[in-house]
Amino acid sequence: MRRPSRKDSPLRARDPLFNSSVQKALALLETFGGERRTLGLAELAAAAGMTISSAQRCIHTLVRIGYLRRDQRLRRWVLTPRALSLTEAYLSGHALLEHATAHLIELNQASGESVSLSEPDGTDMVFIARFPSLQPFHIHMPVGRRLPMYCTASGRAYLSALPAASARRILARSRLSAHTPQTLTELEQICKRIDAARESGYAWSDQEYYRGDVTIAAPVLGEDGEPLAALNISAPTSRWTVAQLRAKLAPLLLQSAQAASLGQTLRPPRRQAR
């Protein structure tokens, strides 16, 4: 899984208060994830861009404060449950998540498929809530999973709610690579899909990041009308085509995304002109 860049030399050059030791410790923690459940010293050092001795000191400190432990059987390092405290600290009291959760549950029950909420971070969308389908679905999408904006329905939905120039600037920073044979990697094709999402109010993706997965998504807005997140429905190709998903579930998705938007509860309703 691609991680955000943690190269700190430009930051240090611009900011004398920048603490590279904190950066290195976080880089080590972010190296874990996906298939990388256990890592050796050399792997951690290489992935975090550190020397072996520097990585060893960081690992020792992270073990002492409880974020890492040594798997004696594998002779490798693993995260401990304490690492989840950062996730809990972020999600607890999250205004949008607290407001949107009931609407996510309702959409999950009404659609019968997996429903997720994700927020932007750089050129990625990060999942902050997921309610899986009760029917079989082979894709596991835990909270915290990062997916690129350019080839996912959630990312395109978020980009469609931005001014076109802002969306293009984000795409310009993205690494447009093919994850499946269906992934769109041509900038103009991606922009056309985002324009279509802007017109219809929701975006879609047909097996562009995961094989066997079709998804539709709509932006969730803040009080000022700016996009904060994206709400999506994902389903397997064994049960749905993207055309069927759009035809049958897009109205439910749009209704839920509107209800989940913060401005819906905090803005007074407009009076109807007589």
C-alpha cells in the first residue's frame, strides 16, 4: 500500500522547529499495514528511509512506550493494540462521523451492500467508517485504509465537489498508475469522469482499484458547502454491474449523502417563494 511521503529535509530547511526524531518514529509506525504485519529491522529502516542504527534506536523507544513488540517466534517486530489509540483519539468526538453514522447504517440496511465514509488526505481518501454487507464480499476495507482519489469513486466524488482547477491540481500531484486492467490513467479521461460526477452528483468506479468491485460515491459537504468527505456503496461484480448499481442505488446514495452533510442540520431551511 502506498504511503504518504515522509522525506523531511525540505521541511527542516523551511522550519527550524521541525523535529526529525518525531518524523522518524511516525515513519516507522506507518511502514506497517496491509501484508506487512511483521517487519524486520532492515525492512523497517529501508521503508522509513533510515539507517539501521537510527531505526534500532527508534524501535527500542517505541517498544519501551508500548507501540511495538518483538515477536519472538518470527524474530520480527509487530504493532501492539496501543497503536489504535491514535485512531480512537481521532475518531472520538468527530463531528461529521457522529452526525453521519445513523445515515450510513440506514443506507447499509436499505442497500444491502457495504457502505463507507472516507476523508481526503493529500491525494488519497482515508476510510474513517465502514459498515460491511451481510452478504459475502471478498474485499476487506478496514478503517484507516488509504485509496488513491483518481481511480476510486470516493476520490472522484470528492474531487467533483471542488472547483475544477483545484481538482486538477490534486490530480497533477497523483501518481497515475494502473491497479487493474480497468484503471483509467489518462488525465483527460479521469477529468471527464469527474465532470460527469459533477453533473450527476455522484461518481462511479468499475473495478479500477480492486478486481470484482464496483462502487458509487457522493460528496458529503460541510456547513460552508465545501466537500469534507465522500459516502460510498461498494458491491461485488458477482451481484451487480456498475450500471445496475447506478440505476438502482444512486438515488438512495444521494439522499443519504445530503442527509449526512453537516449543513443539512445546521443551516435553516430556505423559504419557498410564493
